[in-house]
Amino acid sequence: MGKRLAVCAVAQIKNHPDYHDWRFQNMLLECFEPVIEQTKVTFDMDKGIRTIITCSDDVFDARTISDNGVTDVVGAHFRGEEKMAQESINGLGYAMACILSGHDDVILFMGHCKESQGESRRMISNLAYDPFYCRPLGMDYHNVGALQARAYMEKSKVTDEHLAKIVVRSRANGKKNPYGRENEIVSEKDVLNSPMYSDPLREMHIYPVTDWAYGMLLCSEERAKEFTKNPVWITGYGSCIDRYFLGDKDLTSNFSLKNAANRAYAMAGVKNPQKDVQVFELSDHAAYQLPMWAEGVGIAEEGRGGRWIDDGGMDKFNVNLSGGQLNGNPLLLGGAARAIECYYQLSKQAGERQVKGAKRAVAQAATGGAGQHQAVIVMEA
């Protein structure tokens, strides 16, 4: 088998605050049909799709075994179907393992999430914590993120003004993305005056509630030309999880991200990400995470996130030209959104966001409180 995973086609619907008139099956069908049409792939058990990977969450879907509700619309009857009940970027890692091991050669990867139908995403992420010691305290991804934000901002000299710049840039970039969530364009003053959400984070520092779905066709290097004339390659993947209990880890260490990035870089042959990579897509659930994750993937110096923003690092390294997760992607699906933007950039389909001469891109995603679990993929034209 080859050493690369081919991305042959992608499809997505527009990120939206509330698809109240669509069931998630409708959302997925809008992505499924374009992928099939683009590639002409079949469900023949010998040469077509034998394995489908889906990404969904039981609590957001308000049902147990949530993937059971999508098997018909993604063609998963009587064949392999694997559910990713975690950050979607790991579905790409799983597909890479399946294909590079020779277990399979064509995989359909689809995901959905309707955050709008959940009673409260804070109540949902509270369920990720220990039921005896942490959950009764009301811990969730947002207030735990605020603890990390305070510690990181002090360490890296990131200010409220820096976070305002990040939000303004995210929304401006999101306007250039035809699939981006529609958000109001704001000024730095607007961000600085927005209500406090969980100190030091303001309401505009947090990604907005979003509904979205996507589809991707992935295959082996040997079969890529059957489905596309212009494949994009995934050449590296790495993941790492930090300690579970908050008090057991250094909130500012970037431990899991540094390890995940180093593994992905080693697999892809990236020696210096600042020189070898032209596009970075980072999953910033909150504004402070953009410079923090930039330190973790090696494009900002340790402890100098504030200076990195002042020196124009976001634009210098083409970070989150899509608008990033901060502009609006569902919690579980930020990694897929980052990878899809990298696909557009490397296949020269990014429109006015296009980075001229982009040959290599990095997508990163995190889940769990304070970026507990991190994963990184390297993609190449």
C-alpha cells in the first residue's frame, strides 16, 4: 500500500445558527449526494465503498446510538460502519489507519451536529467530567477554558485587546467563506464591551451555537485517480491526550498538542512548520486558544502569544483564513471543518481566501476541557 491517504472529494452545507426545518438526515443527504456525484463511486462490495465512518453525538442528537439514525442516508446498511463519538478529526486518523494498513481502500466519512437542539451545550459538556468530584461543581468546557485562559494570558502576555483583534479577524475571514456561519461584523470596541461570559472570557470570545454537516470520500493512493484528477493527500496524523483531572496538569503546557503535532510532523517529514507549511487551520473554540494552539503547533514562540499577534503572526502564517471555529462550527466537527478548508486551499478552490502556491497545510482540533485531547493532520497538494 501507499504511504498517503487521498482526499478525493468533499461536500458540506453552510454553517447555520439553527436548521430547525431540517432533520439531521436531511443535512447529511445534502452532503452525501454531491460526493457520489463528484466521484461516481459505487457501493459495490468489491470495488466501491465498504466502510463508512460517521461522526455524531448521542446527547446532541437526543438519542442513544445516534449513528443508528443515519445508516440509511449514508449507505451503511450491510457493510462496515464506525462511529466517531469524539472530535471529527480523529475520523481522518481512523480512515488513515484503515487504508494504510491495507484493511480497506475506499471510505466514506460523514458527520453532523445540531447544537441548536440541545438544551444547553454547557450542560452537555458538563457530562464529560467525573460524576462525583467535578460534575457537581458545574465544570464544563467553557468555565474550565476560562481557567486555562487566565493562566495562559498571564504567561504569554495576551490581553483583552489581543482577544478582540482575534474575534474581529475571525468574523472578517468568515465573511469570505461561502460556507461560513453568518455573523455580524464587529469592531474591537464592540468585542471589548461585550458582556463577561466566564472571566476572563467575554461572550464574543466564545464560538457561537452552530449546526452543520459534511461528507468526504477517502481512498488509497493507488485508487485515487479513479475518483478525482486532483487528489489532496493526508501524509501525517498524530494525537495525544493529557491527564483527565484538571488539577493534575499544567494548563499552559500545551503538552498534548505538542506531542500530537510532533508525531504528525515526523510522519509527514515536516522539519520546520514555520517554513514547510503554508496554511494553518486551528480549532479555536475560544479566542485565547488561537495564539495558544499556535504555540503548540510551533508557529509562535513559547510564552510569546501576545507578541506573535502584535507581529502579525496570524496573517504571516495564514492562520484560520476560513474564519476558524470561533466564527462557528459545531463542537464535535471543528476538525473536519479545518481539514476541509485545507483541502480547498491545496486543491485551489478557496476563492478569495486562496493562498498562492500553497503546497502543505496543517489542521488541528481539540476536545475535552482545556484542550485535553489534541489531534493534528498534515495535508499536501
